Amino acid sequence: MKRQIRDLLPSDTQGVAAIAARIMPYPWSEKLFQCCFSEGYLNWILEVENHVAGYLIAKWVGDESELLSLGVDVPFQRQGHGQYLLKKLVGVLTSHGVQSIWLEVRRSNDVAIALYHRVGFVEVGIRKNYYPTADAREDALIFRYFLHLKKESYKNAKVY
């Protein structure tokens, strides 16, 4: 399978927003994706066999980064593409001396939570009532990836 990661271009935002709309209950708008082209952003498209299969948006400031949005389109899910994007992010940020990556995820998003654990993210907190739902609010789990520590030193950590 031929897959590659390339920079997300402003002309890609409509397609990426369409992917987000297919896979998320409250997706980012095209306008929000367009706001991610200033300094410090890493915006990537994943292409599989010349089809846009997914994307990753991260913000990088100093020695920390935040994964803002990650999505893999429905026909390409459960094939390792999300993990591929995350490992590329870890590699790029490690080479630039970044110390950690942060993210929030819906408590109910078991697939994403399992992916983050597989890659080496550690759950470090909760944001109560962070995400909207159809009839209320849902907690966000906060995860952190420590880029320059040995995995064994924090793999069972839950810091709240």
C-alpha cells in the first residue's frame, strides 16, 4: 500500500472538513481548518494510493505541542493510518527537541483512546463537561506523550 504524508494546503480544507463531518459528531468547520496556517502549526494530509485518507493538525510552541485534530476517513479506518500519522508527529517533534504532546479526547471515543494508548500517550487528567453532546456535555480525557522519557517510567501513570 502506497501512503504518504504531505503538507495540508489551503485548497485542501474543504475536503478535510468533509472528512471531519463524516467521522465526528461535532466536526471542525472549513473556516476553522483555514485558521491553522499560521506559524507553529503542523498541518498534514495522509494520502493512500493517491486518495486523501486522513489529516493531522497540531500546534507546536517551544518544547510542547498539542494535537488539535486527527481524522481518518471511513473507508481507510482500522488500517493503521492514524497510528502512522501519530508516529510521524512523534518523530518530527522529537527531532526538534519537543518534550511532550498534549491532546483531549471525548471520554466515549474508545477507538481513539485505544489508538493513543497504543502509540504511548498517557492519560493525565479530565476536563469536565468539555465537549457538547446532543442533550448535554461530555468529559474530555487529557492525554500526554512524553517524547524524551523512557516509556517504562510513565506507562502506568494516571496523573490527576
